[in-house]
Amino acid sequence: MMRFYYLGIALMFLWVSTVQKVVAQQTTGSNTSQTNGVYPAVPFLLITPDARAGAMGEAGVAITPDGNAMSINPAKLAFLERPYGVSLSYSPWLKSLVPDINLAYLSGFFQVDDKTVIGGSLRYFSLGEIALTNENGGQEGIFSPNELAFDATYSRKFGENFSLGTSARFIRSNLTSGQVSGSQQKAGNALAVDVSAFFKKPTVLFGKDAILSAGLNLSNIGTKMSFSDTGEKLFLPANMKLGGASTFIIDDYSQFVFALDFNKLMVPTQPIVDGNGKIVAGKDPNRSVPAGIIGSFGDAPGGFSEELKEVGISTGVEYIYNQQFAVRAGYFYESPEKGDRRYFTVGGGLKYNMFNLDFSYLIANAQNSPLANTLRFSLALNFDKVSK
């Protein structure tokens, strides 16, 4: 009987403390907890693949659109000025702990007319290679756990300042091989959608031409996921990302962009239970998807003050010179009780002809964060219309 050494899974999930509970539920069937975190399946969907947003502290729901817009706000695609383009992003993940975990993101868009843009993307998360053994400790080969998500996106502009967008998503999570702790495991599958909006308005601020923008993305709203026929069904990481940005046009060559985003997982918070499994604070998380999403704004055992702790904050700044060079910096904050991800980010960008190259670097305490020294790279190709 095959047994899966899931060290790679645990390492991948170190970036968010809630996943320790997910692994426990998938392997032991436990439904109780003495903690009150938020525990979704497939948290890889919360990783920002775009190096530009990654360099700005993960803020990007309202910044000016580019080829990676559908990864953070599909509605922004409608404001792209190129007729079509493709982009590729790559990040070695937790590379200070494991050398072969990585995230790859491939996307493309096509302008149907001056108001409508369609797109598609593939997000692939590889956990490297894990050795399999039988009950006697003999080698049974190599297994490569992975997760992926395929998106189809539609974005449309309404007037000159507003757009709406949506993405339909197929998700597959293949983390185990054979049986785990006596339970037959299988790959988990789910369907989800994103619903998003984007607004921008040219104006004058502090005597300078400026563009004010706002964005909203409700992502990963979909079916629950299970890794066995009889196991618990887990919520997807439904997330609300709301933010604003200000672009100041200093002169013909220089621009400054300031961005601020707020993130809230729309997943039930685990209640606090006693030794008999009875809920002593909070609410029962075993709900339908609509009830779970709506209830996620008021189910924390600690009340409103704890709900505020579930809101992550991303802030970033970008300087653009001559639309060809960019330098960026940002900061991401998450409450110590709800994940404790806190780090600075820096990065830059270079544009040459139809190529855009961006990179980001995550600065965190290497002793406390497995995300320390994370790099992200994005390469975009934007094509002009072909002359007759």
C-alpha cells in the first residue's frame, strides 16, 4: 500500500499558518480545533504571480492595467490599449527551504473591440518530487504533487471610466498518491468564478495631472473541494480585494503611483471548541458556500475586533520614468493571530519595444518567515496592430 511522504506539502503551506489545519483535516479527518483561524483549501490561489504587484506589497487591484491584470483584477483588461498580448510569470517558492517548489503563470488577452477584451490563463503550482514507500519502507517510485487553475476571462468597459470583469475557473489539486493514514485519497476538483470592477478618473491633485482609480475583486467563489469520497469538503479561498491608487503625472517623463489594498478571506472562521468538540465561541463552519461567504464577515469568536484582524493590508509605490523604467517598493501586513505575514518588497521593471520585464524581491526575517528572499519574474509581450 502506497504511503505519501507529504513533507513538500507542509513546506509549501508554511507561508500561511492556516494550512496546517487543512493538512490535518485531509489526513486525519479531524473537524475540531482549539484555534480560530481561517482554513481554506488550495491556498496557492492566493499567491500573487505578477512581479509588478509583488514588488508593491501585493497591492495591485487598482493600479493601471497590464498583461497580468486578470491575475488580480479581470475588469482592468478592458482598459488595455494593445490589441493582444501574452505574459509569463515565474517564482521559485520557499526556495530557502526546498529547491524545487515553484509557481508558473501564463496568460493572454485579445481585444474584441474598443470596449471588450477576452483572456485566458493557466496557473501551475509544483511541489517538486516526493519519494513514495510501501509499508515495509521499500521504494515505490517518485510522485510529483501539483495544483493548477485554468481561467477564461471576459472584461467590458462601460463608458470611459468604468469596467466590469469576470473569470470562470477550473481548479485541480493533486497532492496525494494512494492512501494516507488508511484513507483512500484522490485529486480534488472545483469550479469557481471571479467578479470584479475597476474605475479610473483623470483629475488634478496638488497642481499636477493625476489619475484616481479604484478596484474590487471577489475571487474564488465556487464549489467546495474534497480529497476523498467520504472526507470533509473544504471551502475554496474566496477572497475580497478592495483598493485604490493615485497616479501623479509629474512631467512628460516621470510618474508616481501610490496604491493601497485591503484583503479579506470570505471563508468561515473556525470556532473555539472544548475537549468534547462543543463550540464555546464562534459559529459552526459547516455551512453552504453562500452562507459561508456572507457569514465570514461576522463569525469570528472574538467579535468585530477579531474580524478586523482578518483584514490584510497591502501598500506600494511605483516610480516610472519615460514609460520605460520603473522602480517599486511596498509593504504587506497580516495580523500575528491570522497568519503573521509581514514583509517589505522591492522590485523594478524595464520596457523595450514590445517586451516588458518585471521582477520583485521579498524582504522578510529569514528566521521567522519561509517567504524570505522570494523572487518573482514576469515577462510580457504586447503587440501593436499590424499595418496593412
